[in-house]
Amino acid sequence: IRAATTGTVIELAETFEEGATVSAGQVLARIDPANAQSELDRASNDLRDAEIAVRDADRALEIARDTLTAAEEQAALRDRAFRRQVDLEGRGVATAATVETAELAAASARQALLASRLALANAETRVDQAATNLARARIAEEEAQRDLAETTLRAPFGATLSEVTLVEGRLVSANE
């Protein structure tokens, strides 16, 4: 039987001695779980942060979509106003200055539309990154849970113990 993790042995089973018979799954020893528990706590907090980041990224994406829709509507409105001013100028009702003002407003609306498209692309990237970070945080938490579970040494099968050298208070290394 080998330790799967490094730490100080804090408890040995009463039957953990030379020649003792153990059954499968029986707890033989416990390694100080403090470091593993701290790592699990950190991983759990990182997971919560990642879940919050996903929700935040989703909200930002929704806002970016709404902003793009509004920018598209504004650009279409400004373009119609520009075409109307050109038509009115052709009839002699509008001045070149009003046409130029409408043209500038239409160009500004197109620029805002491009900025909104960029913001949407950035929001989509943020959603993808948040999802990746969430997956990594889940993996880290599962790994931390396994590490914590490995601080309890159990008999993998029923057997008779031999060459028992482990003592309480001893520092063990992984695979020792």
C-alpha cells in the first residue's frame, strides 16, 4: 500500500500492524488533509468566480447584441434621412449644408455600427474564454477533491499486512 499524496500521517488504524488482516475499503491511515482541503477551498472559490464570469459574459453578449441592433436601426434611419435630404436638394428645397450634415450623421452612424460589431465580437470571445475558464475550474476542483480523498489510505483489497513501517507523525511522500 502506497500513499497517493504527500503529508504527515495523523492517524493509523488500530489494526495497522504487522500480520493484521484488513478488508477491502478499510481505512488504514489518514494523512493531514489541511493542504488538500485548502486547495479544494481555493478551487471551489475559483469555480464560483468562473461561474460568475460566465454569467457576466453572457449578459455582456446580450447587451452587445442589443447595442448592435440599435446601431443598425440608427444607421438605417440616418441613411434614410441623408437620402431624403439629397432628394429635397434635387427639388431645390434643401441646401447643400443640410445634405452635408445628413451625410455626416449617416457616416457617424455607420462608424457606430462598426464599433458595435466589434463590441459584439469581443463579447462573443469573452463568452468563449469564460466557458473555457469554467471548464478548467471544474477540472481543478475535481482534482482537488481527489487529492483530498487521497489523504485517507484504504485497503484496496482484503489482505494480511506485512513489512509495516508507517508510524503516526511520519512525513510520507507520494508513492511511499
